[in-house]
Amino acid sequence: MPQIELTPVQRKAHRAEAHHLDPVVMVGSDGLTPAVHKEVDAALNAHGLIKIRVLGDDRAARELIYQQLAGDLNAAPIQHIGKLLVLWRPKPEKARSVDEDRMPGPKDVKVLKYSKRGGQRPEVKVLRVLGNQRLTSGGKVKRTTPKQKSVKKGRLD
């Protein structure tokens, strides 16, 4: 697979995004093994933009690893500074899972209760709000009332 070609402006933007990243894959003295190849591929699928640290001292070997990873994994080479390599590949679209239709679980919400005396600190309470509950503006938890069933519809069954 050929590597992705980027414009200098796109490359510059990705370099700026990668500045604060930590290396997610380290290539040891064994070089580019199938396990390293697999980890780089998984990291590109998960993050899109990754840093790789190569621990060897040979610059030519690092450059070869850099170009080989970019070519084999269909990634764009962004930057090679010292022992750090930066690669980018667009993240694949996530397949829709079965559980996406589920409602969110319980949430822990912090509620501040201010004292009636002005100089004291507010009291911090952590409340757990379930899916069938809501938090009022006063900081109280209210449950939803069950839906009323019609008496007439109950007789028809």
C-alpha cells in the first residue's frame, strides 16, 4: 500500500498536534518485528496520530524504519527528529455496535449548597443520578412518575 501524501500545511498542522503527545510504541534493539508492526497499526487505528520512539543509535536504520512503517501501514510520515518518529493515518469509521441505543448509566453529580451565613464555604455533596431521575435546581433528586395506564384500556385485555 502506498503512503499518504500530505501538503506542507497539513503536515505542519499534524506536527503541531503531535508536539504534546507521548510515544505510544517503542522499537527496541530487535528492530521492526511483527509485534511492533501490529502495535503501530493498532495505535494508528485508535489514535490516528502517534509518536514512536526508536532506541537504536543508527540514523540510517531509523530512517529505514520510518519509511517502511509509513509505506506498509498506509500512513503519512509527519516528522523524524532524533529518535522520535511521528506518523498519521485517518482514523477508520467506527462500526455501529449493538449497545449504542442504550441509555447512559448512573452519573455522579456534585452539588454545592451555600450556607445562609455569608462567610462559610459551600458544602459539596456528590449525588448519584440514575437514568429515571433528574436533578432539580435546588439540588434534590426527583424520580419520574410511572406512566398512568387507562382504566378503560385495562378492561379490554
